Amino acid sequence: MRELHKNKTLVWTLFLAFAAVLLGVLKARTLVPPDEGRYAEMAREMFASGDWITTRLNGIKYFEKPPLQTWMNALTFEIFGLGDWQARLWTGLCGLLGVGLTGYTGMRVFGSRVGFYAGLVLASSLYWVICSQVNSVDMSLSGMMTIALCALLIAQRDEATPAQQRNWMLLCWAGMALSVLAKGLIGLVLPGGILVFYTLFSRDWKIWTRLHLVKGLLLFFLIAAPWFVLVGLKNPEQPRFFFIHEHFDRFLKKEHHREAAWYVFFVLLAVGSVPWVGVLVQSLVLGAKRALEPGRFKPRLMLLVWTAFIILFFTKSNSKLPGYIVPVFPAVALLIGNYLEGGTRRGRMLTAGLTALLGAGLLGFVPFMLKLARHPGEDVLYAAYQPWVLAAGLVLLIGGALAMLYTRQMQRDLTVLVLAVAGFAGVQLLLAGFEPIGQVRAGAGLLPAMKAAGAANPATRVYSVGIYEQSLTFYLGRPVTLVDYTDEFAFGLEQQPELGIPTIPAFLEQWRADAAAGKKSIAIVRPEFVAEFQRQGVPLRVVAGDARRTVIATR
């Protein structure tokens, strides 16, 4: 039991079990707004329209992100049909790819035990697991950047043959190109900046001669450039908005109101590393001590620079969203894998103890969960969530206690395996139990009444007043007319103002006209609007509602 990493049958069994669970539970939850609903709806519209060049949301041109996520989701819909798990399949595959590549790279660069540990660490890290099961562009970017990182590490290792170096570097360039298609110039800026700082710290100036720049750049542009050319030709307004507004303005200005404290990404790094936070600092310190190891290429230094540069880059940005930090976790997992192989027993004991303590903390938190409800009547949702949190707490408590026992018995492989299983299982329980809350956030309970009132009929006009329900639009299978709402649609509505109604008085005029003409119309409104509309004598009837929104229809 002491050399589990050498048992190939066990390693493959663990990986296949991880894949089965990770992908199998993708259908267990409703698509939670905003991100899951947004990217599912963009893909549904692409799938329905057959236009794979111009990306749209709610029928409006939407150029905030490149198309890779939308392409892959639309392709999944094309193959498997519309649905929740289909909308999450691409991100699930990206998460799975990241774990497999990280484990393989650890084995090739550092040895089989480090590869075994690194794969387990990433497969159980809180943030990586959650993002692998959420339909968001951050995991799409992270999966592609993991290709670039791992291919670079394998290509540049000292024992790589010229053919291996060329082939892996071409894969690295392809990974960067796909990263650009996933989220824009960041897919090139981050690896480029990392390489510059690695060169300065390592003084390995010749690494630039080993990058296969000519072939690599040619491959990069063959993959990344065609869509940008085609979308720019069809939509001349896209290049300036995408390259200037969505990159430089977002990084330098505060107009998006996504500011956060300077230390937010350091906190997210620690939280996202659970259950391995007990060895996080030690792993970074050990990596720094071994960073200038003998040899031409210094992989631990590359991992440190990768982690530090991404965190500091986004720390400097005026736009700070939690998903920005996801690409660091494969590098962190490799550093933790190195520490778990050669670090002290005290570090493993601390990690196991903190995992058990986290489990105990969740158990203690369960009685107070009802206070999380922010809307009337939603305390019952958190009451239904309590058993799942309780189960997750027990799993982490028992897993941490077992890991402490195995650490005392000097069973290093078994300690890491138990912690990984506990961490992964705990996250799955927390995600699965969230479904009742997710349904309310998505407005899924309103769908039967809305469809009975004719919302799914293309002849029925559907308005969204003062709000935009990202997931509800996907489940309705049709766009809605926005009223007194711009937000992320500001640029698109400038190009297509006819697709929205700018003010509520203009909407009420249209609504009365619909009612007078006998046309079926439905509107999703904020609950406080209904009484005001009734006071003004607006002809309406309440179709359905909850604490977050109300659905009305013409009489």
C-alpha cells in the first residue's frame, strides 16, 4: 500500500472513476444565472440560427468574448440535443483534460510519484472541481492554457529530443491560439509575459531559440486569426469594441464596477486550493528554493512564475472576477505534488488536520444556514440544503481524520489519496445539494405556467422589464424583448436599437396596444412593478411569480 503511484491499474481506475463522476453529475443541476444561462443561450441561438461567426445573446450582437465556448456548446447541442449537461459538457471535458495533462506532465518532468500526486491534487482542488462543472468561459480558457503550460514543460525539459521539443512546442502554440479563441488576447499576453519573466530570472536566453517561433506563430495564426477576420468583415464595429473596450478599458478603467480588494486573488488561491491549503505556502517556498536547480531548463521556476505572474497581473487590473484565477491551479498542483513527494510529515499532518477542521466547521455551520436566505420564503431552500452540507462536513471530517492516521503510519500515497477522495466527494455533495436554490435563481419553477400562457409560442410577445433572466431565456428557447435594461447589452443595442424598448412608459404604451389588438403578451417584471402597473390601470393578470420576479400577461 506504500507505492500506489506505481500501480498503473489503480491510477487508470481512479482517473476513469473521476471522469465518470465529474461528467455524470453535469445533469444534476439547473443552469444557474448569470454565466451558465448566458453561455447556454448564446450556443442555443448559434445552433438555431446556423450563424457560427456572429455571436449573439438574446438575439443581440454580443462580442464580449470570442466564440470557442459558444462553438463547443453549440456543437454539443448539435450532437446531443439541448439540455443542462450538454451545456456543461465542454467545461467538464476541459476540467478532465487539465487533470490528465497535469498528472502526465508531472510524471514526465518530475517522476511518477509527483505526477500521481499532482493529478490527485488538481482533481480535488475546490475551485478547479467547481469550475469544471459550471458552464463558464473561465474553465474553457484554463483548459486551453493548461495545454500550453504542460506542452511547454515537456518540450523544454533537458532530456527532450529535437523531435519531441518541436512537436510539444507546436502543441503549446496551438494551446495559446485556442486560449485566444476562448477569452481573447489574454491567452497570448499571459504566456508571453510569463516567458519574459522566466527568461529574466533564469538567464536562459537561449530558450527563445527552442520555441520554434516561425512554425509556432504560423500555427498560432492559422488557428486563431480566421474567426477574427470573418467576424470583423461581417461586423465592422466588432474589432474596436473587442480589442479596445473589452481588453484595455476593462483592465485600466473602473466603468464595469468589478473592483475588489488588492488581496482578493490571494484569498481565492487559498480557498480554491482546499483541501491542500495546509501545504500551499510550503509548496511555493520549496518551489522557490529549488527554482534555480541545475540544468538548462528550470521547470519549478516556470511554475512559480506562471502562478505569480497571473495572480499579480489580475491584481493590478481594475476588473477582478473570481474566475480569472482558475488558470493558476494546474501549476499550483504540480508545485504541491513536488512538496508532497519530498516535504515533511508535519506538512501532510497539517493538511489532514485542516481538512478535518473544515469538515467540523461545516457541521457547526449547518444550524445557521437559514440565515443565508435573502428573499421571503427561501429559508426552506436552505433547510433542504442542510443535509447535503452536513454530509459534506462528515466526509471531510472523516477523510481528514483517516489521512492523519495514515500520515502517522508513514503511508504517504494513501494519505494523499484519501485527502483527494474526501475533497472531491465533499465538493460533489455541496454542488448536488444546491439544486433547489439553483432552480429558484434560474426561475425554473415559473416555466410551466409561462408555457401554459403561451410563452413558448413565437407569436406571443415576451418582454423582460428592468431585468434579464439569463437561464429562463434559455429554457424558454427564445429571445425576449428587453425593457429599460442595457447592462452587458449596451453595445449591441447601440447597433440594433429596435431589439429593445428603452423606457417603461414606452413599454406600457406597447403593452396596451397589444392588449387592445388582442395579442398575447407576457412580461417578466420585478415584483414591485406589478402594483404600480395595476394602479395605472394597465390590463394584466399575474401568471406566476416568486420572491425574485413576477410574470404577467395581457388579459
